[in-house]
Amino acid sequence: MRFILDTSLFFTDYPLSGELFTTPSVAAELIDLRSKCRYETLLALGLQVHESSKESRARVLEAARESGDSEQLSATDTDILALALDLEGAVLTDDYAIQNVAHALEIPAKSIQQRGAKKRIWKFRCAGCGWYSKEPGECRICGSQIKRTIK
């Protein structure tokens, strides 16, 4: 099986097997000695670093917008999910937003150390008047902050 590795994997001693992949943006996030050593060790054992396609990144961004996770995903998170689409692999991560978007895209996602996330569809509701919006920001009715809530 193909596994796409999130940054959090490089901070653990999680046992790995199969074909291993990650993105250049994940490698750039590794700044401490332990994670860099883990990365170098995995490279020596066959870890491959690939860019994701623009088409897959666009699909991920659309799925994140629809699930309400677009504000939670970083560019690196988007790259990981897009690479999983490109390679038809599973994502290894503890990030709940990544797992939620993976569920929406039918990408297998496996948690590393935490309990796996359940699929959620988020709504955005004004903290002041209760009006529902399609996105976070300022309420056009009363001007209060719109917050993310479970649908």
C-alpha cells in the first residue's frame, strides 16, 4: 500500500511499511534534529518526495470548502491530500482537518497517535444573532463574528 506522510509522522517512531511518499512542503517544515533524522532515515529506506498536481490541489480545496475545513487546512495539508489523490494512497496524520477532508474525498486516512476523526460537515453561525453563513468572517446582519460549528 502507498502511504502519504504528514509532518506529524516525522516526530514519532510510528512503524512503517509499504511505499512511502511525502511532499517538499512537509520536508520544509522539519526543523528540529529528531524530525530531520527521521526524515533522512526514511529517505534512505525508500521514502519518495513528490509534488502534487494542480488539478488534485483544486479538488482538495473544493472539498475543504464544502466540508467547512478550508480555514483549517494549510498549504502543506492541501499538498498531502492532493498527493494522496494523485497516487491513490492513504494519508498518515493526526490532523483532524486533513482526516475530515480525506473522508470527503474518499481517501483512506489513518491516525498516528490520536483517535481517528469522524467525518464532519461544518456550518458557520453568527455568535451574535445566530444567522448561518456559508463561510466565516463578519456577520452581514449584526456585525458579530461568524464561528464554525458542527452541522
